[in-house]
Amino acid sequence: MKKAARLLVVLVLLAASVTIIGAIHALAAPVAAPHVDSILPAQGIVGMPVRINGTNFGLPVPTSEVTFNGVPAIPSLWQDGLILAQVPDGATSGPVVVTTLAGSSNGAQFTVNDLPAPAQSWYLAEGSTAWGFETFILMENTTDIDATVNVTYNTAQYGRIPRTQPLNVPPGSRVTLRVNDDIPAVDVSTQLDSSQAIVCERAVYWNNRIEGTDSIGVTAPAKTWYLAEGCTQWPFETWICVQNPSRVADANVGITYMTSKGTVEKPMITVGAGQRKTIDVSKDVGECDVSARVVSDSDVVCERAMYWDSRRGGHDSVGVTAPSKTWYLAEGTTAWGFQTWLLLGNPNSAAARVDVTYMTSSGPVKRPPIIMPPGSRQTINVNDEVKDSDTSIEVASDKEVIAERSMYWDNGTGKAGHETVGFTAPASEIYLAEGSTAWGFETFVCVQNPNDDPAEVSVVYMTGDGPVVGATRTVPANSRITINVASELPDKDVSVKLTCAQPIMAERAMYWHNRGAGHVSVGWKK
């Protein structure tokens, strides 16, 4: 009797299980085979997000699948009438098919486009459209041919996201891309692949543009990066941004910090393929002045962002891939209420003797040599050595070092600042992608002449309406001049091209809110 009762209970439970499982499958399985109505867009490159519209997709189960000409994709969203997915690696042109428990759909044609090999690529590691930030990409076309620019975003949250439509940058012109309009609420790095030679910068603003940062990009990733500036003492924050532009390979990244207290090694971190990662330096080194060397087993791109006074101010600079015995920094002033600092990092295992020359409007001023211990960094207050003068800086060392320059000021609304890495050598042709004399901005071009003879510098402004020739400037030997762009080109967004028979150095500084905020960038040389 007891055995019969137990058998009855088992049969009842089994029947209930079959009923429940059947109900689950009934919920998951559509009543008919799926049908794909459309794909938006109907063509694109590998990695591009696409929208698959249709009917009877049901709820996803382990056997549900969407394929691009037989190559499975990983959906980010699956609903009864909508699937979102990226074109998978290895996909070729052919049918997109949705498979459910009820069978396979019709095949909707999708064309996989091959990107032509770019004439030039640019990488920008920093950027955010979250946390109240605005991010802009500035593109300057250095040629007399239209440039087609394909944009790929490497995000912290979602990985690699190609922009659906390429951009066109007309000859001798500039174009501004507001990244927030493409991908809101993400931390983002950017890769730009252009059919022609262009120059790219990225500007970031926040808190109703109370302050902003800007940096030139780089034309190639690398396995080693150096960042001379950094401070984690209150009220400063320092962040290192690492971009991994690879579509397939993760990057294992190690960081060596060079501090006033010695070197600190950070445990290895992994940056996924097509992603970007942000490191809070204070969690690794505590409170100190700090430089950094970043080493990766795959090619990456690195920048460093700093903020202070609860993000009242901030600045940013891209890293460099190698130290150098010479550095040139065109901007700098100890007048007009500005404070200028020279930041030096010695990544070597031996001491470095560093000579610094200030190139002022009155001529060169040399300071006593600096002996930097191995694996150290040093900060020089330029105001203590050059009084009330605009000045460029030349650094010469017997060992390869890193040099950056930061500037701070306060117009009464709070401390503002900007910062940049230097040039390792002057050039006869220099491009500056960002610039505006509209929207309340001031733009200044600082030109440094490290030669023993005067330099005649030609200026061309590249606007959205095409190039505008500016006046030729003479820069005295071992000196610098400052060009106020608004004096020649008011109320315009503008890029700048400088040419000279002798090699020169140039930077561009911008200010707004009655100089309550500003940013700066070194130029790019061919």
C-alpha cells in the first residue's frame, strides 16, 4: 500500500514537471517559425550594431541563434519582434537568419563592407559622455582631397562600437564631431581611420563647461607609454586611461609609478579587446607626485587626466612612447597671473643631468643643471626662475627623460589649468586641429624658435569654409611669439597650419569664461 502511494506521488510530480517544462517551452517558443522583416542598416562593417526587425522571435533559449551568412552573432537584446546584435568577426555578405525552437527564418540579405586600408589612423584614449561630460573630436584635413573618416568607439561598458556613417572632411578644412550625439552615457576612447592625411584632437568639457581638457591624438598604438605628470595629493586626482583598439586580443598591462618616494609596481590588469579602462592612481601610490611607465603585451594607447578642487579644474595629456634627450615646449608664461611648472621624469636606472633653457621674448635664459636620480620625477616652478615673462622651454639631457609643462591661474572664479607633453624635435610644418574664436572662446598660437637666426613663419587658418591665409610672422632667434587668432579671424571655428623654412615648435592655447577655464595642445608635425 505504501509502495503504491509513493508511486502515485512520483507520477504526480513527474506529470507536474512535464507540465511546467512544457509551459516554459510554450512561453519561449513562438507559435510559428520566425520571420525577418528588415535589417537596419542593411550593410556595414564587422562590429557594427544592427537592428533585426521581424515576428515570432519568441523568448531566447539556449538553442536560439542569429547568424550572418552562417556565422553566429551574440545578441545584446532579444525580443519577440526585435533583435539587436553586432556583425560578428568572420562574417561575409549573405543572409541573416534567426533560429528558434519553431525553426529557422527566411534569410534577409546583409552586405558586409570591407574597410579600405586607411591612409592614416588616429587614436584618442580619453573621453566620456557620462558623468556630465561632453566629448568632441576635432579633425583637420591637411590635403587638397576630401577625407573620408571612419570612426570606431572603444567603450568601457560595451566594447567596440563602429560609427554607422563615415564623416567627410573637405580639403583644407576642419570638422567637429560631438561624441555625445553618437553614444551617450559611456566612457570612451576613439579610433579614426581616414582616407587622407588628417590631424585629430579631442576636447572634453564638464559642469556647464566650467573647465575643459584637450589633447592631440597619436597615429599608432604601442606597447610602452610614459607619462611625466601626475599628483594624488589633495586636492588633485590622477587617472590613467588605457585604450585597447584590437578587435581580438586582450591587453595585459603593467604600470610602474615613479614617485618622490621611489618606484611602485602595480599588479597586472587586463583591458579587453575593443575596450578602454581607467585607473585611479591614488589607489596604487597613496598621496604623492608621480610619473608613470605603462607596459603592455599588446599595442595600446595611454593618456593621463588630472582634476582638482572637486573637479573645478582639470587637464589632460597623451603619453609618449619613448623618452628623449631633447624636449621643446612652446607655451608658458609667468606673467598675467599665470603659474608655470616644468615636469620631468627619469625612467632610467642611472641618474640624468638635465639642462633647461627658457626662451623668452627678451632672449634665452639658462638655469643651473638638474641631477635627477634614477626612476624619479622632478617639478620645477618656472615662476621662481623667470619673472613676469612669456617663455618657451627647451630641455636637454644626457639621458633620455620625459618632459611636460602645466600652467595654472585663477580669474577669481576658482583655479583653472592646462597641460601638455612636449615635442622631441622642432619641425618645418606643424598642424593644430582645435581652435575657435566663436562661442566665447579665445585662441592663441604660441610659436617657439630654437634656432640662432630669426624664423619667418607662414600661417594658414583652416575653417569650415576652407583655408584663409594669415599674416607671416617673424620669430626672433631663441625666442617665442604669441598669435591672437581673433585678430585675423574672428567668430570662427578654426584649425591652423604653420610652415617655416627653419624648424620651429608650436602649441595652441584656448580660454573661455573670461579666462576662467582653458586647455592647450601641442601641434602635430609631418
